[in-house]
Amino acid sequence: MVILREGSSILTEPFHWSMSDSDGPTDLAPVDPVLIDLQDEVREFFDWDLRDDVDSAQLLIARVEESEIESWARHNRLATIAHLFRRLVIREPEVAVLGSAIEPEDLTPILERPVLLVAADGASAVLSELPDSLSEKAWSRLVCVVSDADGGDGTEQAVRRSVPFILHAHGDNEQEWSALLDIAEISANPPSLILTHQTPTGIEGMYNPGGFTDGDRAVCFLRALGVRMDRILVMGTRTDYVGRWSGFTQEQTKLQKLRWMARFLDILGIEL
């Protein structure tokens, strides 16, 4: 079921769009429905209102679809999914998810292998800290950024380099995703977009593959896309301290969020 927008009204109807088997999944559904149930537990723990998540998601989809950026049109967002499916699934590469505690010395060894990269929001900034001989190679391997738009400089660097974004809406990030889209719209080559949300009800043109923080949501997204678990390498993902690519955050609250992140990853079979 999805929420269909018809003028100013909201209707609940089944929604289906099709791609051929070679183009990828039709709905980016979570690999385990528990990943959606756990989002409800997170809201209850932090006393967050589901309505805020819904409102942010509805505003984001409206903002993107009212934009004149051609690559953000719905059919082109579907084409972005197909592109990522071909690059990340059909070719069966190893994929490293870069978390907020990633450091250059962690990344250097894996660049000796043909590993592709997916960054959790601002963690993409680590690529610019690599030696010049490796930095551009690393940026060329960055397939997408999974972001709720609060990653700071690293996120903005990725926007300006036209890296595809898996852009997420939640209850208190409307200002952040709006500012990020402002930057993207004036870029010479705006990044491609796929839109995600964290509500239990489907929203047409958006997806909820599961997850909570950018890091675990990146793994949820990859699994929903069809990347095998044995092809995913999680790096720079910690629960004992806040990584320097986390952006502005209250440390104790962030540590609580990281413990929830670990629960999502545990469902996916990843132990930290």
C-alpha cells in the first residue's frame, strides 16, 4: 500500500511499477520486515512523533518533484535505481560501506582491490584526506551517498561531484534536506536522487528499505537493492564513540542512536 498524492488530498491505494529482472527490484523492500518494526521501537524510545516523519517525507517528495531538475523526475529516479543495480548487483563487486568513524588509514588497504564505496553521509570527506595518488581513485569508486543531509563538508563535496544520493527524510531534518537540495540545484551537474523515508506506510516515489542511522540504512539499502551480504564490507562503524564525520550532534544522544544502529545491523547479520 502507498500514500498517493492527488492534488491536496492523500489517498491510500496499491502502487506498482515494473522493471525487468535485469534492471533490479521494484520496491526496495526491506529484506526483513523486522527492520520496519524496529523503526517504530526507535520512535517510541526517543518519543518521536510518526506524523513528523510523514510530514517531512511528503514535503521532500513534493520539493523534488516540483523541481525543474530533469534527473530528479520520477522516471529518472527509477533509472538511477537501475543504474545502481547494474553496478552494485549484476557485476557482483565487493562494496565497502564507510561509516562516520572511518579514517584514511582504514581505507587505503582496500583500495588495492577493486572495491566500490558507499558513504554514510559526511564520511565521504575521508576520501579527500587520502594521498593525492589515491584520492581521485577513491572518489571515482564512490557509487552513492546515503544521507539525511547533515554530514557537512563531506556531503557537500559529494553533491558538487555529482555522486548519486539516497536522500532520507525524517521528522527533524527538513531544514537540512532543503539546504542540501538548494546546493544541488545550482550545481553544474546536480546529483541523481533516490528518496527514502522511515514510515510504516508506503509513499509513492519513495522507499523504506529499513534502517535508522545513515550507516545501517546504507546496508539496508544495499540488501534491498539485491547486494549479497557476503559482498558487503562495513567499515568505520562503531558504537563506543562518535566518529568525526557524524556532523553536529549531542554526544550522549548520538551514542544511544549508535546502539540502535547496532540492532539494525544485527538483524542483517553484522556484528560490531
